[in-house]
Amino acid sequence: MADGATETEVELTDGFHLIIDALKLNGIENIYHVPGIPVTDLGRMMQAEGMRVVSFRHESNAGNAAAIAGYLTRKPGVCLTVSAPGFLNGLVSLSHATTNCWPMILISGSSEREIVDLQKGDYEEMDQLAIAKPLCKAAYRILHAEDIGIGIARAIRAAVSGRPGGVYLDVPASLLGQTIEAAKGAQSLIQVVDPAPAQFPSQAAIDRALDTLKGAKKPLIILGKGAAYAQCDDLVRQFVETSGAPYIAMSMAKGLLPDDHPQYAGAARSLVLKESDCVMLIGARLNWLLSHGQGRQWGEPHTKKFIHIDIDPKEMDSNQPIDAPLVGDIESCLTMMTASMDGWQKPDAEWTDAITTKTAINIERMSGKLMSNAVPMDYHGALGRLKKIFADHPDAILVNEGANTLDFARSIIDMSKPRKRLDVGTWGVMGVGMGTAIAAAVETDHPVVCIEGDSAFGFSGMEVETICRYNLPICVVIFNNSGIYRGTDTDPTGRDPAPTVFVRDAKYDMMMQAFGGEGVTARSPDDLERAVRDAIASRKPTLVNALIDPEAGTESGRIGNLNPQSVVKKK
Ligand code: ADP
Ligand code: TZD
Ligand code: MG
């Protein structure tokens, strides 16, 4: 205090403003939110301080938005919720972010510790910290205003360093109103230095990987969404091209190199998985999405060698013995690899020619189906048109969920730029659609086209109001086959609708109209193409209700094999 100043002249700050200042100091500007006690004013003040506060209709969707914002930006996406029920609603997406290795911070208001800990029955009483802990990478509670700087710094560092993931930050109501001297508060804030430090592998590990790759006759590279997250796109391309090896891309890694790249073996996936003798995984786990590296698909019994780049050492040998583990960040690993690849001998033409031939046959086989003009539409006829639209709009972001709708769209629609395909991730979560689309539009300002199963859409459909309210350039295309997988099941007893069917030919387009957006029904591929092209050109919130033949899909899309079988005959 300056000499002679009275007590009342000391400038004060409070918990609300320290949280805002700490987030802004660390470059966090967007907040995905649902208001209520005790964070209503926090949301308002964030907006008043220039942050972009996107207010949702349900915390799951706000959380899914934060999760994908983290994936797109490499900064933690922040979701702000109320206590107990709001917190629990946000928790699914926090686990989803952690499972997918995306940085996210769930900040939830909470009730007073003294009351919660003695279970005296507070408003929305719940021991949130204890519940969050097993479901995320780290969980912290801040009790004192002077600790806000440290609390936020720890949350940011935990979310983005090493293998990224979800972090829970518990903010009791009493913290927000706590006051301290403004100067002291400012001093307590931390700008996190080098939040995700580079992690270099040893030269010995690099040499081992290069020797293993050199020894391969039939190498294969698999790019995963970790490689897309790493945002070293030119380096990935340089490495793949120098190696000359064919590659496939996991769903969200599509477009990291353009899908029409001559080394892309996506259309010859079965052949390369089966026949390859050395597989290099770059930011992809050998989890269920890759059949754990075993089984018929992989040509088992096999003696394939594996090279694996991942930032998490525990990922090595999780399913298959890894001959050459490269523990480090992808940028550092590939920088070191490419530095030693001068004059690299490319794989034999016998291997790459076989793949090129197979690719051409499979693409040709598919192209006829994509020209289908059948009405009601089948998946191929509808997706054939959307494929052309994405080819014409390489910057448009594709959000995709559903079963058949997901599986067909993933293999049919080519991506030509990185991080343009956003989907259900490692768990295959239905309901990520609208939150993902909203964050994609907010973070990038590119047009977003969502290709949604009608069931998948239903999980987050109310957010069309949010899309209209913020006037976001999002076109939601619903593949309306009146059901989950198919719209044709019946109840054998004749009493109720079957569990997998919905109201036939529901008018989803009216939902968008209800909030002032464009709502269109598409019965034919021509209708569909016209409506989506108009939506991208106008950037107006649009919902296209694309009527798909209820008979066209198959059980669980491409993963029907995961359904357990009953020995009792069906009625
Ligand atoms: P996909 O589903 O596309 O196969 P996964 O989510 O299974 O991808 O795998 C992504 C992997 O990438 C995770 O194991 C994660 O630890 C890893 N990862 C994320 N970021 C990096 C990075 N910068 N460097 C190295 N590995 C990373
Ligand atoms: N709940 C959640 C959160 N995630 C899930 N994956 C499921 C339920 C189960 N599920 C799937 O795996 S796909 C799907 C559900 C309900 C919907 C498929 O129907 P759809 O797509 O209409 O979205 P298609 O085109 O009709 O196959
Ligand atoms: Mg459906």
C-alpha cells in the first residue's frame, strides 16, 4: 500500500476475475458452458472480459465441444458447468477426451467443502473431486484465491503435456467471491512456459527403428489421430514420402496426407494389413480399432515386426511385442528419423504395384455404386454426392457419427487436408455430433458439414438451437433411415415399436426451422447435393433431412461381429 493510502483505496480482485485472467494469460479464449449456480456470473464476466462464451443446452454437448477444441488447437478446451448434475453431465465428455488423448479442462462449480464433507445436505451436494479422479488424467481443487494461478497452470500442464487428456478443476462457490489485493492476485498468476515439452527418443532407439524399417520387404505405415494432433503435417508427409512405404490412415487421421496420395493404401486395407511384414504405427494404438494387431485380418499367425511411435511409454507392447519402440513426440521422432534417411531405398515395386493394382480395382468397383440415383436413397447414392462436395470444398470440416452412416462415410468421403474429419473417436460415442460441429465452427470459422445417423443426431439434436443462436456455418445432414442400423424391425409380440426403430420419415428439418435456420427435405441425390451446396455457400445454419431407404443398412454397420450371440433361437 502506498504511504498515506487508506484501506478503502486498495484495489481488490476476486476469484471470478483471477480465473478469467489466468485463462486469458494462457491463451484460452473460448469457453463451452451451461450456466447456473454458482457459475452464472463467471460466464457473464468471461463474456464481458472478451472471452467467447458458447452457452449450450446440455453439458455433454458443451464438453464434447471442449474435447474437440483441444484436439484441433493443442490447447485445453474448457467446459464450464454447475455442480453435481451439471458436473456429472460433463463427465462423459471428460472421459471421452481422456480416452482419445485430447486436452480438455472441465471446470465445475461445487458446494461448500464443510457441508459436503459432513454430508449435511447442501444445494447440489456431491464430492465431485473424488468422482472425477478415476475418470481423467488429473483432478485438482482450488480453495484459496491466491492459488488460482497455480491451479490453472497445473490443469493446463496436466492436460497438454505427455499424452494429452482430460483434467478436472473443482471450483467451490466460496472461492469465486474471495477477494485479495489486485496486485497480489496479478503476481500469483502463472503463464505456463513450454506446456508440452518436446520429448526426444534416444539415438539408439532411432537407429533400431531405421534398421527395422530397412529390413522390411513389405512395410506399412499406419497414421493415427495422434499424428494429426501433433500438427507437424509437413514432416509426416516428408517421412512417408521418403520411406516410400504404403500407408493407411485411421479415421481421424484421414487427410493428414491427401487421400488421393499415390502411397495411400486405404482402398487396399485388407491386403496391406494381411501381407505387410513390418508395420510402423505413428500416433495410433493397436486397440480394438485395429483388432489388437491380431486375427485373420492381420494374416495370423504372423511374424510381422512393429515399430511404434507414441509419447506414452506404457503404450508399447500393449497388444503386440514392439520390436522398435520410439517413445517421444512425433515431431521429435520424425525429425530424428528423417535426418538419417538420405538415399533411402524405397520398397520393392512388387509390393507397391500389387497395392496400386488392388486400390484401382476397389475404387472402380465402388464408383458405380456411388452414382446410384435410387429413391429412396441408399447410403452410396447419398454419399457419392457428398464426396463430390467435399472434393470441391477441401477446407470444409466433416463431422460424422452413426453406425452405417459413419462406416460408409468414412470409407467413401476422401479428405485432402489434416484435421478436417471429426468423429466418434476411440469409444464410438453417439452424441458427439453437435458439440463437435459447434466447436469446429467456433475454433476454425470453416464451414462444417455433419453427416449424422438419425439415432446419433438425436443424442445432441437440441443444440440446433445453439447453432442458430450463434449463427454458425453448420449444415447438419441427417441420414434418416427411421432407425438404428435399419428402420424395419418389429416387435415380435406386436405390442410396441421395436427398440431400434423411430417414427417413420420424421421431419427433422422442422427442428431447424423452429429456431430460424434453413430446414430442407432431400428425397433424391439431386435434392441432397443442391441443399448442401447452398448451405456451404450461404453459411446459414441448415438441416437437411435426407430420406434413406430403411432397408439399406446392416446391423451395427461394419462392427456387427462384436455383437454377442445368443444360443436360443430368435422368435
Ligand atoms: P487412432 O484412433 O487414430 O488410431 P489413437 O487415439 O488410438 O489413434 O492413438 C493416438 C496415440 O497418439 C495415443 O496413444 C497418444 O498417446 C499418441 N499421441 C498423441 N499425441 C502425440 C504426440 N504429439 N507424439 C506422440 N504420440 C502422441
Ligand atoms: N450410446 C452411446 C453414447 N454410444 C453408442 N455407440 C451407442 C449408444 C450404441 N450405438 C452405436 O454404437 S451406433 C448407434 C447406437 C445407438 C446408432 C446407429 O444408428 P444411426 O445410424 O441412425 O445413428 P445408421 O445409419 O442407422 O446405422
Ligand atoms: Mg439410422
